[in-house]
Amino acid sequence: MAAAVRAVQHAGDLPVSVDSARPEVLEAGLKEAVGKPLLNSCPASAAARRRLLPLARRWGAAVVGLPLGPRGIPATAAARLRLVEKFVEHALDEGIALSDLYVDPLMLTAAHGDAAVTFDTLREIKRQFGVRTVMGVSNISHGLPRRPALNAAAFAYAAGAGLDLALVNPLDERMREAMAAVGVLVGGEAGVAAFVSASEAKPRRKATPKRKATAGEELYAAVVEGRRAAAAEAARRATRAGRKPLAVNDKYVLPALEEVGRRYEAGEFYLPHVIRAAEAAQATFEVLRKSIGRAAGQARGRVVFATVAGDVHDIGKNVVAAVLRSHGFDVHDLGKSVPTARVVAAAKERKADLVALSALMTTTMPEMGKVAEALRREGVRAPLLVGGAVVTEKYARRIGASYAPNAVAAARLARRLTRR
């Protein structure tokens, strides 16, 4: 950490943001920082406040607070604001100046959460507490098409709600245009001079026209297009016509999911398409299960899945779990912030063919290494599959795991690792 801070400061004179789950690592970075660093970030839990706020005061750092409690990110603005109040009170009691406090209202993807809750939280943070605000703008568009347009709209909306610091991609032309446009509204003549007209959006691909097809072909198309009811009905027609259930699965359902994966990787499909296709495929297994007595969805192997200890993000894990199920795996989802011992116990109890772990925070990624070590120590021979926004293939290799950058890749790897 000390070397990283020195390297960054040699590259420019901007303030340094330091992030780690370990206080001693944070302190090593804060010691090296020239000027006022930013400690990112402090959840609302009492343990985090006790460990992190004294460091910020000792080294004169500004600090980012998160309305993140023991149960994760609250679903309502009122609940988030209660956590913000605790953070601000404890920071002031610690002797940190109000001007050194920032709060992130925690934007989630609009594909899963209610973005209006975050904007309401942002607006009330400014009104009730008077602290500065920071937010990862592009979180709102994760998994959705036309991300630059949605990011730019979210930035403009957040700026009106009181956002001070925006985490954005400065090379995104649409975002640059939005920032310039906001400058017109708040920056006077200088803002007007900086304004650049927004570029036109690229035309969307035309949908492939539907066609009359056999039951198997209709099943394939229904899965690709994410039509759950149509997929289930096509599976019924196929089995009534005398096709063997597993043959239906292997000839139509799995190739359809492969096509979804190809389009996703080509940028033609987005996260909602993958989820809908997985749900449509799962609907076919409900039909096929009745014909073979044992779920087709359980024929490929048993997977124990968890978000690692300390990490309360599970959107990505839930997507991967759905896609794994749609490829025929029996997935035992342990949930989020799962202790290492519980993962190991579940893997042994369920005789897992594969253990899968997710982490979305740099501070929780090291927990994957702890799980890998514990699995080896306890004699669990099941391969380990890891993924998440902060995870890299290099890190996966270091802990003896396989790495999947997305849900589609995870399903392919799972099939190869379980050899079923």
C-alpha cells in the first residue's frame, strides 16, 4: 500500500483515496499521503467506526461513510438515513470536522433496485446533515443496454439532488457532454462556453422476426428470447411428441443458452436478457422433471454458492446461480456474507461437485483465499470457481481457483470442471 500511494503521487497531484479492510494497511497508505487523503470507506457498523474513524482523525484524512448495516444496504431512504446519522454523529464525536465527511448513498443497478431510493437518500443527506456526497454513477446501468445514456441521465439527476463528487468514466463522451450540460445550469458563462452538443445514439439492432417452428425449435427460440411460459409449453409439446426429456434438454435448451452467451459476449444481449433466458430454461426443467422423476436441472452436479464473509452484495451471485440452474446444476445458495466455516461445512455435507464464491469489494476479496485454504485443509476436493467485479484471473490462479468474468462464462466453466 505504501508503495502504491508513492507511485500514484509521483504520477500527479490529485488527492489519494486509500481503501482496505485491514486498518494496518490503511494506516500505511495514510502515512505516505501528501496533503489530505481520503479514507474510503467506513460502513455504519460499530466495529468499522471503532477501527476506521480514529485513523482518519489521526492522519487528518477525509472519510467516506456508507449507509451499510449488518443486513446490507437498506431498501428505503429512511433506513439509509438512520445509518448516515449514526456515521455523522460518531465522526463528529471522534473529532473529525464536518467538512471532512462524505457520504455515499449507494446506487444499485436499476435492473435490480429502486434508483429513486438512492436519489431520495442523496437529497436528504444534503438537507439534513450538510455533508458532502459521493456516488458511483455508472452502478445504475450495470447489466443494461445503452449504458452511456443512462449514466449521463443519472449524473444530471444526481447533480440536481446534491451530488458533490461523481465516480465516472471521464473518457465516456456522453458523460462529458452531460457534465458540460450541467455546467450550463450551474456554471454561468464559463459553463455555457464548455457546453458540447450530445452525439446521437447508435441505432439499435432490429429484433429477429419470429417464425413458425416445431416444438423443439420453438423451445430453442423461447429460451433465447426469454419467454418463460412459451418455453414451458414448448417443452410439454416436445415430451408429448415422444422425445426423451434429457434429449430435449441437450438438443434445444443448452444450445439456446449457448446462443444467449454468444450474444451477451458480443454486446448484443445484456444482463436482463441473460436472466430472462435462464428463467425460461428453468421453466423447461420443471416440465422435464415430471417426465424423468429426477430433475434435469440436477443432472450435472451439486454447487455450493456463497458471497464471502463481510460482503453484502449478492445481485451478481444471484444472476450466476440462476444461469447455473438453467444449465442443469443443483445450486445450494448460502446467501451473502457467509463465514468460511459455513461454506466448508456445506460443501462437505452436500458432497459438492463445485464450490463457487463471489466478492464485489476489494476489502472482501481476500476472504476467497481463506475459503480456498480451508477447503484444502478439510480435504474438500471439489474445484473452486470465483468471480465478482474486483476479482481477476491472476488472483484466482494464486489461490488455486478458476475464474469466471460473467455468468455465461461461469456456466461453461462449471460444466468443464464437473465433467458431467
